[in-house]
Amino acid sequence: MKSKRQAEILRLVGSQDIETQEQMLAGLRACGIRATQATISRDIKELNLVKQPTGSGSYKYVVSAVRQTHHSFAGRLRNIFKEGVTSFDMAQNIVVVKTMPGLAPAAGAALDDMEIEGLVGSLAGDDTVILIMRNNQLAADLCREMTAMLG
């Protein structure tokens, strides 16, 4: 999914000198992730990656300072999500996430920040977040992803 691919892109640019989109695609393929150049181009824009001089006359992709601040905040939200979610379940295209009392708004914000594919909308109360997915399959996919994230 998109979040897994983008996480891998961030890992790649953090651990290697990635100079071109072709190198990025090759790195993703090595991890078993297939993507097109157009998809990678959109990911670069969404992740606020910029090219920075390496000092040897070439350029490499890096995370912009703006993205690092946002990424740090997103990381904190994900930690709240991991620590605060007590259970989740789905009913057709609706995913219900139960949290510790008072943590549903933070968990909902973390989920909104993840830009989940097929998420139509979310609603958070005190200890419950309701996610409305575009279809049943996307709801099931999200539950599998949350199982992996919380596991």
C-alpha cells in the first residue's frame, strides 16, 4: 500500500544516496515493492523530498526540513495510536477503533495523517473512532494493516 511504499522511500533516502527516481524504483523493487515512475514522482512530492548537493558534484534526495518536522509529529501520533488503541473491528465498509478513554481524537488524528487509501471520512468520540471506507475490501485491508502496526 501507499503508506508502506512511502515508508520504504523514506528509509531508502535516509540510508543511501539516491540520486535518481530510477535508483529509487530499483531500491523499492529490491524490497518487493512495485511502482511506476509516475507514482514515485507523486510520492516524492507528497513526502516533500528535495535534491541536495552531495559535495562531489552530484545531488541526492533528502527529506526537507518542513517534512522532518511534520514526520516527527506524525511519528508521535503513530506512537499514541499504538499505545492508545485497545481493539478494532469492521462491519462491511466501517472500521470501529476502540481506544483508552480520551485517546480517540489523537488516534483519529494519527489515522487521518496516514492518508489511508479509500478512507472516505472519520469521526472520533472519547474512546471510539469510526472510519468509513470506500468499500468492504478496503476496510478489510485496513484492519490487516492495523493488525501489523499494532503487532
